Amino acid sequence: MTIDGFALAGLVTPWVYGALLVFCRIGAAFMLMPGLGEAQVPARARLVAALAVSLALTPAVDGIPLPVPSDAVTILAHALGNILAGALLGIGARLLLSSLHVAAQAAAQQMGLSNPFTAAVPGFEGASALSSFFVMCGVALTFAADLHHLLIQALAGSFRLVPIDGIADGGLQAQAVIHAAARAMRLAVQFAAPFLVIGLVANVGLGITNRMMPALPVYFVFSPLLIAAGLVLAFLVAGAMMALYADAVGLWLRDGGMPP
């Protein structure tokens, strides 16, 4: 179709192709990011949000308008490269969220609150009441701390690290995921450390008490005290845990998912 000598398809198609590649990157990140990528969020809502952000960012992305390749292999490579670049940001944030789940599971075991019949927390297999609480706090903090805005900024900056028609370095991406997993495990150990110490001291004390007074029903007498002490400790450390988690996710997004 031509209008006054201009080929309309030749003008519109490069912009549409570039917008679709932007949508691939943003959609992949939104499907995995804590809060936006939860199973409770309808898929249509996530797609609409990703489409809206894609249309807003497309004019600011370098390399657009992008000529449409003539072969399907190049088109597939462009789409896959953008999906991997966007998924990297979401995977890292999801790994950092898992630190809250792992720490709360360890804490619940020390407190005696690990119930296998508890409903699973979104995105994780197996849960306790404590892990469900901390994970939901982390998801809520994602929006309260404006981390979703930081995600959009990270996605906009990712086009400078990985061009829209380029392929990210697989080795560098693997290193970034390993770094995020290591940081998540380190955070989980830090979060669970107070509960592990309390559990160790309590179990040693209960063992000594049981040896000295075999007739005393140690479990029934001290289990409520241990649960109460664990809940008080959780109340005291919850703020610091959430602050460290938000700082870790913010640092990950500010670095664009790349290892330091």
C-alpha cells in the first residue's frame, strides 16, 4: 500500500517488528518478577501490563526502527535473545525472594511450626505458615518499595547492555544467575541464623532437662514456650529481613542483572 508515493508497509513494519522484540523482553521479565509474575495474577493482566510498558519504551530503544530479517532463523534468534535478556532480571529477583522462603522454612522447623499440610506459598513447593507470611511480605514490599519501577528502568537500560538485535553472552548470563543464587543463599543463612541459634540453645537445654527429669513431659511443656519465643524473634527481625531483601533486589536491578 502506498500513500502519495510512500510505501506504508515499509515505514510501519520495522517499528512493529521492533515493538514485538521489546515486548518479548519485557514480557519475559514480567512473567518471572516477584509480584508481577505470581500465579494469582491473571495472565491477561500481565500481558496487558507488559504490552503497555513495551509501547511506552519502544520509541526510546536504540536500534528501532529495525528492518525485518528475510529468514526465520534470524527472527527466532532476535526473539530468543530478548526473552533471555528479560528473563535474567526476573530470575534473579525470584531467586532473591526464595531466600525469604528458605529462611522461614528453617525457622519454622526450629520453632515446631513446619506443617506438611499447610497450603503452598505461591511459586514455591512446600511451605509453612511462617514462610507464607514472609514471602507474601516480600511480594508486597516489591510494590511498596517501588521495585517494579526499578524493574522498568532496568529493562530500559538493558537495551544498552544487550542490543535489541543482539544475543547476550551465555557465559556472562550463567555467571549472573550463579551470583544471584549465591547471594540468595547467603541472605537465607543470615535471615535464619537467629532462629538456628535459638533452636540450638533450646534443644540443648531441653535435652539436659530431660536427662535430669525423665518424668517431665518436655515436649508438651516447652513447645508453647519455644513457639512463643520464635514468634517474638520473628517480629523483631522481620523489618531487618525485609530491608535486606529490598536492598538486594534493588542492587540486582540497578546492575541490570549483571554480576559485579
